[in-house]
Amino acid sequence: DYKGQKLAEQIFQGIILVSAVIGFIYGYITEQFGWTVYIVMAGFALSCLLTLPPWPMYRRNPLKWLPVQESGTEEKKSADRKAKRHSKS
């Protein structure tokens, strides 16, 4: 659903932003750029773990799909397509 996608995107961006800020500050204090990279990568991994699987919190508002059409209309369409193909030659 769209609300679940929006929630997942907000969680993903929030975790990335927070980990980038924490990583930058910690890397600046320790004067090690490697720690900045490791913390941002850990934030990315955590955000992927929380947003990529279809957790139930993302499926609370399911979409309403159109009703299934009868199979008779599909047979007519395929017959029309076959007739159009043969009429070209």
C-alpha cells in the first residue's frame, strides 16, 4: 500500500540521516574517516533490514483492486487479435 511505502521511505531516510550525523561526529572526534564509513554502512544495513521485508506494519492499508472480469471477454479479445493479424497479408 502507499501509506506503507511512505512509512518505509521515511524510516529508511531517517536512519540514514541519523547514522550519517553520528558517523560524521564520531569520525571527527576520533579523526578516523573509516569509522564514519563503518557507521553509515551499519545504518544502511539496519535500514535495509527494517524496510525491505514486507513487515505487517507496512501492510495495514491494502489496495482495493478491480473485480475479476469474466473469461468470455478475454476469449473475444484474443479472437479479434488473431483476425487482425491475418487481415494484414
